[in-house]
Amino acid sequence: MVELLPLSDIEPSAVEALLDAAFGTDRFERTAYRIRKGMNAVPALSFAAVEADALIGTIQCWPVAHRAADGAVTPLVMVGPVAVRPDLQRGGHGRVLMAHMLAAAETAADGALMMIGDPEYYGRFFGFTVDATGAWGLPGPYEKRRLLARAVNGHMVPTGAGKIGPRL
């Protein structure tokens, strides 16, 4: 039986080992890591999936912001990485973690959600779209079709041009 726990209950080295296994040790070079650089994950929105006392999956969320050219700053919550142990991928664990995080976000998120992910999957199952993100810029390479967002907890997605980066 899979148990969902706050990520803060899990040894950080176990989380890092799972992320290395799921995404490789070169993951720190990805644009997503640049966006959230220097930030700590949001405890109320970051979870672990544990089965028989073994870590099998994690989801982390990060405080980031949309900075418009006029100086307006809109808080956002960046979703990801969603990681599942490679030998258990495609077993629904990532979907369970996402659903659990989204339920928590309905009361705990302090901004709309954004992520870099597969629009066919995250759109179909979780309501993420590219509708508002076309004029956003990120600190590194990315595919525009994979920059997704969705409103949550009464927080709307900013629609104008702006740069996405860590909250200061």
C-alpha cells in the first residue's frame, strides 16, 4: 500500500537519489532548476510516496514569480519535478502525487500553478494549458508548447509578457 507523506518527512539524500535515478545527474542544468534557484520547496505542496518504507516517488513545488516589464510581480507556484522510481514508472504513482498536490493547492497555494511538462498529459488529466504562457520568458531553453499553467485557490494565471524566476 502506498502512503503519501509530507516530503519534509523524508531524508533529503533519499530524495536526491530518487531524482538522480529518474532524471539523471545532469538535471541541474535544466531550465526548471534555473527558475527555482535559491528557493526552498513549498512544504505544504511537496509530497513523497512511500511503499513498504521505501521512497518510490516525490512531487515538489516551488515559490516562483512572473515579473512584468512594468515591474508588477505575480507570485506563482512551480510544480515539479514529479519523480517516480524508474522501475515503477507508468504505474499511476505520478498521477496520485499530482492529484494529492492539486487537492492541497486548492487551499494552500499562494499563486497560480505553472510547470514545464507534457501538455497532452498535464492538460488532459490536470487542467494545465498554454493559454496564458505564450509571452512568458524563462532563463534558459524550453519548448513553448511545454510551458503550462492553471489557476488554483482563487489565483489567476498572469496573461501578459514577463520573466519567470525565483521569488525574491
